[in-house]
Amino acid sequence: MTTVLSPRVLACVLALSACLANAAPITPRLWKATRTVPDHGTTVLYVLGASAVGLLVEFDAYYTRAVLPALRASATLAVEGVGDGEESPAAPGCDLRQLDEEGIAMLNDARQRILTLTLQADMARRDALDVKALAKMPDTNTQAQSWAHLIEMSDEFTLLQFARVQAASLATGPAGQETRGNVAEALVRARPDIAVHDIDYRTGMMRAYCASGPRRTMMLLDAVDGVPARAVSALTRDFDALLHGHAPAAGSPFARLAPLDAGLVCARNRDWTARMNAVADGRTHFYVVPVRNLFAARHDDADCGGLLADLEQAGFTVAPVK
């Protein structure tokens, strides 16, 4: 028996086929790592590669279709900066004596740029306040002196965190406009009932930063470069390249931090793998990690496998979530 399609139906079928053929493939950024341990059942770890910026592409259809359901199925959420992790096995220790003249010059430059960034953010906050609230604030000269003193007295790592907060406040758009922030922040808001923990040891991020040696000041400058205007299109291309395991474009923020990979990628991945390997409770857990940490870092400054490969070596079965 032969079925004859009407011209209208045939046209619809051909149009649908063309759409499917031309549709851009979704690049997975969420992985599911599973492992069964006798007497403990099967433990599932979802690992999401993310950027610190909160790119528009990170909130696409894949976010709704794959990321949010995985979050809803999870008992805990691990992100950066919560500060409730276990004590680090080694003291962080940012030794300024490691810095050469160029590093000291970069640190001094960063202090000035962070002060400028902070004053810009402070003025933006003032502009958003009503007259009554503004009257309670210190005058701009007093506030500027206070910021300058605080920045001068802060250590490198505190400066880094401070700069990121100020940069984020300038990158949020017009006053009063609701913003999503980065993916980790959005996921915390999406599941207000979930237990949120730090992905690092209590001082893990600081230890990795300090272990980056004389060139760690690069990250300070990176935190204030391009703010508030962000090269979103370039960052999106680099984000996609990293998800495919490719190198980012030369000179981009992702590539500029490559000299710090030994500490910020390799050292942190070792810490994370050790902590994830200890999870065998038969439940599901969700981790948000920087996209750079997913795949291998092999160049003049670092030589290590990525977090996904490390989890496989630890006995997990790792597969992308389509």
C-alpha cells in the first residue's frame, strides 16, 4: 500500500527537515557523573561548566531543558565563595616577596584601577538612591578617602574579591533593572530550599591564587579590565571554544589567565576531585565550576587533565547531558 502525501503536507515535511538540518547543535555544558558503591547505592554528581560573567547563552533553552531539571533532582548545590568548606590542608600564604618589580608595579596599578572602579560603582549606587537615603551617606570626598585607605590596606586576594563585586555592580545595567547575575547565583535563587555549600576548601581558592606566584597579579587586572562594558560576543565565542576543548582566542580574558592554570585549574581540580571522590551517599549533588576547569590544561605553564577526566579516573562514569 502506497501513501501519497499532499503537496501541502510534503511542503511542511520538507520545511521541518530543513529547519532541523540547519539548527545549531547544542553544546553540552552539563555532565552527569555516576558511581555505585556497595552498601551506599548510586551517587550522582552533576557538573556544570559556567562563566563568572553570566553570559546570555548560559540562560538559553538548554538551561531550561537540562540544567534546571538536574538542579531540581539534586540534594545539594556547590558553588564558589560560600566559605563553609572544610579547612584547607595547607595554609594559603600570599608572599609578596615572590613579586618582582613588574609584579609590584602591576599590583600598584591594580590598586589605582580598583579605586577608580570602586568610586564609579559608588556613584552608580548613589544615583540609584532616593534623596532621603542619600542624605544619610557620607560625602563623596570622605567616602573616596575611606575607599582609598581600605584598598591600600587590603591584601591581594581581598582586593580580587572586592574588585569582582564592584565590577558586577557596574555590569548590572540601569538602576532598578532586575539582573540574573551569573549562573551560580541564578541557581541559588531557583532553589531557595537547597543546601548550598562551597566547592572549595575554606581557603581553597585563596590557596590556588597564591600558588600562582609572581603572575597572580594578572588576575587582579583581569577583574577590572573591560568594566562596565564587556566584550560579550568575544566571551561567548571563547566560552563555546572551551566547552569544545579548544583554546580561546589569543588575548581574550580566558587566554590571558592561562599562565595561572597551574594553581587555578590544576591545583583546584586536585582538591575538588579528592572531595568529590569522598561523596558516596547515594544522593544527587550539583556542582558549578569554571568552564576552564572542565578540560585539560597542557601548555608551558600547566600540565594536567580536566575535572571530567579526573572524575573518570576516580571511578565515575561521566557523560554529557544532551
